Amino acid sequence: MAKQLTPHSRVEQAKARNDAILAAALVEFVANGFAATRIDDVAKRAGVAKGTVFHHFTDKERLFESMARAVLQPWVDRIDQLVPAPDMLIRSVIEAFLTPLVEEIATPRGDVLRLFISEGMRFPRLADFYHGEILSKLFGRLRPLLRIAAARGELCNPGIAELPQLIGAPIVVGVLWHGLFQRIEPLDHSALLKVQLDCLFVGKDRG
Amino acid sequence: MAKQLTPHSRVEQAKARNDAILAAALVEFVANGFAATRIDDVAKRAGVAKGTVFHHFTDKERLFESMARAVLQPWVDRIDQLVPAPDMLIRSVIEAFLTPLVEEIATPRGDVLRLFISEGMRFPRLADFYHGEILSKLFGRLRPLLRIAAARGELCNPGIAELPQLIGAPIVVGVLWHGLFQRIEPLDHSALLKVQLDCLFVGKDRG
Amino acid sequence: MAKQLTPHSRVEQAKARNDAILAAALVEFVANGFAATRIDDVAKRAGVAKGTVFHHFTDKERLFESMARAVLQPWVDRIDQLVPAPDMLIRSVIEAFLTPLVEEIATPRGDVLRLFISEGMRFPRLADFYHGEILSKLFGRLRPLLRIAAARGELCNPGIAELPQLIGAPIVVGVLWHGLFQRIEPLDHSALLKVQLDCLFVGKDRG
Amino acid sequence: MAKQLTPHSRVEQAKARNDAILAAALVEFVANGFAATRIDDVAKRAGVAKGTVFHHFTDKERLFESMARAVLQPWVDRIDQLVPAPDMLIRSVIEAFLTPLVEEIATPRGDVLRLFISEGMRFPRLADFYHGEILSKLFGRLRPLLRIAAARGELCNPGIAELPQLIGAPIVVGVLWHGLFQRIEPLDHSALLKVQLDCLFVGKDRG
DNA sequence: GATGAATGAGGGTTCATTCAT
DNA sequence: TATGAATGAACCCTCATTCAT
């Protein structure tokens, strides 16, 4: 009865807290890295007590991984957009997929990607998840696309079809450059993507 | 004469210890990252007392940076080999430079590179050094080479000349892939380099 | 009901621990001085873990200052007794105030005073507190008293009214002497106080 | 022969170094106190190597004590000036002795005195020396003087003759006040001395 | 479940002291 | 005797984790 008066049920409250903790963890981990992030700060930012964090997540590592999964989920969903359209150049499909990513390099999303690159080496399980849930799915979509492109003669080099890493290279390079050197020597991420795609795919005049 | 009998003078011993500490630091930092590396372990590995580490390096950060500089020096030296040869394709000059790097991806040198990528974000001074001593020199050599290549019509796209990052992309992507996913899905680093160069430079038949 | 059964609530326990730490800190700081006191020993004496000390006090300095304030508080309260009584000689009022202090020179309270004199120079904030909370209040009471005494002709020299330090001098000298030389050459603190007051105030026969 | 060319013999050099170390120690100990003073800084200030300090003084405590003795020596010598002059008031003799001390309260000499008061409690041997070499000699001179004064009727109270601490009180109080509170509430040290002497000795008109 | 006081192992850093040169 | 590199015990402080309320 009293429960009706509260806008959220207990489960809903728990879910809300869980999300708040994950969101706070994201900010703190991005800002400080795994080792330098204090659970205390995450709790404070989430507006809960320190102990509550441990009620929701076994330990610091699990919190990190849970946060990672939560953050990466939207990207997983976007991968499904990568489908060949009969009337489109494969390059255009891919470019349409990558362009928003490039624009996010300088946003918090880019920070997250940098974080995973930085910490991934020390979190095999995170790398597993990252590979299993993102890359293998992404490459599972890319490879057929690239094979079609190869068949259509859109590729400069047939080897590209088996090396989808080359498609993502401008994103990876851009993300790292931004994190390490942007303040010293800015890089035009869009140009980087465009030139790379120009090189991987044959020009329009040839197509 | 007595001095001849002792293999090392005091300063030489100090230098030797300094090197031992740097070498030990390299191993430990690569294995554990900055935060999780204990000075105690570095000291033990170097065969000195903990205090000795602080006698040689102000604090943990300085030790890390000194180690970084020491390790990167050989690479700095190698950059000078990047000179155009009148009778060689620019691609060949660049490929000759990059191929050894690719082969080092799976060696301790690669570990170091991964370490710098991981920790560089939290060590602006390290990034400064890395950019100032390595990248700006490397790009300072690459850009003229690429402009020559552009003039000779060796480039697929003239924009490459202003984006030397695309030349290094296979190394960067390879290093990261190795650190994150090699055990899950191996990547043929040589092929990655070859295909990328095939795409950036026009084929022989065209040249 | 259950709450009634437990003698201490959580906050009460925390308060009790806080007090225990302050009491332990007092003993240790008095015995060893600031620099030579180990937080570990304070914790042990207080019956808590080392971390608990830092849970209650930011750092060693704050612990010292908090202890100082806690210990000095009773003295602050006593100052209010320093009020003129119409039918009493000012000297008697002051003597009644100082005599208990003299008797405490050889007790832990005296140790604390010695400690503050020793460490005050290196703790400006402690000196500030000591001056602001104790001396300025004490002198604020003493000066009117002494002016009344001057008006009544009780003072040997009117200048005393503006130098209340002379009233406290026997205490200060006694405290220092006790700490430094008592074992070598004992000093009769009561006599010191009496003779000083005899000299500052005119004799009864004269009054 | 070559020795003739050097201006100082070996012993003289050693003496010079010894003095340099003592002088440096004085400055550092006064500035930082015993615990916070680093032998390294003393050595640097003295222009010698750290090891040299330990060649001249067994350990840090001995260095402190040696410095103390060296610094106090001039004061010991001054005590001999305290002799009764037939045609002078005892008060004048004493005042002539104390006035220069009062004027030194705000000088490095005063810092030294403060240092000894601060650290004396933790250095029984220093207190011993201070008492044996300074105070007992000083009081040995003062007491006869005061007895003469008592016999001459110069004293307000015969008890003063057995409490020479009251003579020194303005100095002690002044030194402490300066160290602890001068910046908060300045004290007129000369006035303090004058009023105290005015109170201890009978006025001129009576004498 | 939520809380936050308590824990205590851990690690960076300091510095008096030693000793080979 | 002078040097200063090396030592290592000591100690402050951090912070993930626990658990009584």
C-alpha cells in the first residue's frame, strides 16, 4: 500500500541504483583509469554508500567489467546496421557506419574506447568480451560486405577482404592519437578516414 | 694499477646499477603496468636494495620515464635510416623500415610499445617525449619521402603525404591486436602491413 | 527495545573510539613529541587498528591539533572563574586561579603544557589556537582585573596592568624548569608563584 | 714543503671543517628542529659530503649537542661580568647584564634559545649541560648579588634572593612569546624586563 | 538491502648510518 | 681523512573489503 505511494518498486529502485553506480564508475574509470579509481569516489558520485557498491558488484574488477559491458552495448546494437544495400557502394555502407564513430572520437565515447584499449591488456576477460561481443560481430558483418566488394571490383586489393582490421584502423589510430597527442599535434580524423577508404576502395571513376 | 685490477670504478658501478634498475623496471612495468608495479620488486630484480632505486630515481614516475627514454632510444636512432634512395621505390624504403618493427610486435619491444600506449594517457610527459623524440622525427622523415612519392606518382592518393599516421597504422593496429586479442584470434601482422602498403602505394605494374 | 539493550549505538561507539584515540595520542605525543610518535603506537594504545586513526583524523598533524584542542578545553572553561569580587583583593582572585595550575605542573597536565611549548613553534595553527582560545581570553579577563587593582592601589607598578604575561610568568617558568631541570635542581613552584605575586602586588600592610 | 704552500695545515683544515659543520648544524636545527633536520642538508650547507659529518660527529645527537655547546660558550663567558660593583645598585648590574639579552630575543641568538627550550626535554644531556654550564654558573653569580641586595634593602622581598629564576623570567617569557605569538600579538620585551625589575627591586626613592 | 565505521595488508618514500674507494 | 653510493628499517598513509547495525 505504502509501496504504491512510492513511484518506484524496490526492484526498480535497485535497478536505478545499479545504473547510477555504473554511470559513476564510467566517469571515474575514464578519468583516472582502473587502478587510480577509488570505490569511494564512485559511491559518492552515484550518491550511495561505499558498501552499497559491494552489494551490487562483487569487487572492483567486476564493477569495471560490468560498466564496460553496459557501455559497449549500444555499439553492439549499431553493428546490425552494417548490411549490404543492392544499390549502394559497399564503401558507402561502411563509411556511413564509421563516420559517426569518427565524430565521437573527441567525445566521452572516445574516452571509453581509449579506456578499454588502455586497460584491456590487464583484463583478459574484458578483452574476451570486447572481442566476442563487438569485434567478432563487427567482422562477421564486415567480411561478407568486403567479399561482395571484392567480387564487384570495388576493392583495391582482394587481401582487404580478410583483413577487416584495416577498415577500423583509422578509428583506432584516431582514438589513440587523440588521447596521446591531440594537444600537441591535432589530427583531422575525418580526413584520416576518408583517405584510408580512398586507398582501400577503388575510385568512383574506376567503379 | 690497483684501479686496473678492479673491473669497475665507483662511477662505473653506479652506471651499471642504474642500468640494472632500468632493465628491471622495464620487465616489471611491462608485466604489471605502472600502478601495479612494486618498487620492491624492481629492486629485487635489479639486485639492489629498495633505497637504491630512490637513490637513482626521484620517484616511481621518474623511474618510469627514465626507463621509457632508455628503451625508446634505439628506435630513435633507427629513424635516421629513413632516407630516400634515388634508385629505390619510396615504398621499398618505408617497407624496409617497417618490416623489422612488425617482426618485433610479438617480442618484448612490442610489449614496451603496448605499455606506452596504455600508460601514455596518464603520463603527459611521457606522451610529450614520445611525440617529440619519436613521432615528430619519424614524421619529419616520412613526409618528405611521401612527397617525393607523390611527385613520382607512387601514391594512390596525394592526401597520404600529409597523413603519415596511415603508414604507421598497421604497426599500431598490430601492436594493439597482439596485446588484446592475439590469443583469441591471431592476426598476420606482415600481411596487414603488406596489404596496407599495397593500398597506399600504386602497384608495380602501374608505377 | 533492542536498542536499549545495546549500551552504545554506532555513533556512540564512534565517539568513544574518537575519544580513545585522542587520549592515546595525548599520552604518546607527551612521551615522545610529535615527530617521534608513531601512529601505530597511538592506535595500539587506543585499542584500534591503524587505519581507524586515519578514519577519524585526516593525518598526524590534525590528530595532534585535535588532541591539543580537546586537552585545552577544560582550561578554557576555567578562565571564566576569573571575575573580580568586591570584597576580595584582586591578588586573591588571581592567586586562587593560579594555585591549582601550579599544583598541576608536575602532573600530566603540565606535560601537556610543556608539549605545546615545545611543538608550538612548529605548529603555527596550534599557536594560533592556543593564543586565540586561551591566552586572549585569559588576558581579556586579567587586564580588567589588573586595572581595578591598579585603581585600588593594589599594584606595585601600574605597568603590570598592561603586561599580564608577568602574572603567568611563574607558571611558564615553573613548567619549563620542571621539564628541563627538576631532576637536577628541584624548584619550589608554589614559592615561585608566591614571591612573584608578593612583588607584583603591594603587601597587605600597605593595602 | 707543499704543505707550506697551503695556507692551512691538516689540523687547521679539520678544525675549519668542524666549525663549518657546527655552523651549518646551528642554522638547520634552528630552522627545522632536531627531528626534521637532515644530515644531508647540514652537510650541503657546510660544503662537505654527508660522510664527513659522521667523521666529525658520532651521530645526529652528538652533532646537536656539540653544536649546542659551541653556541652557548659565548654566553657562559658573559656570565663573569656579573660582579657586584660597590658603587652600583645591584639592580643596575643585573639590568646591564639582561638588557643585551632582551635585545637578542628577536635575533638568531633568541632562536637558539628557543631551540634549546624546545628540544631540551628530549635531550637530558643537553639539559644537564645547559644547567651545569650556564644556569648553575649564572645562579652562582646571581645569588650572592641578590643576597647583597637583600642586605642593602634593595629587594622588595627577601625570598627573591633564593629564586633567581624570577630574574630570568622576563627573558624566558619573552623568548617563548616571541617564538609562539609575536606575529599575533607583539610583546614589548624591554618593558617586560623593566616592569619585572621594578617589581623585584625597591624603587629609587626608597633605595 | 543499505550503511559507513573499522580493518590491516600493502607500498611509496625518507633518511641516519655504513663502508668501499 | 673525505667521499657519496648503498643500505634497509621505519613510518605515514591508502583503500579494497568486511560486517554489525
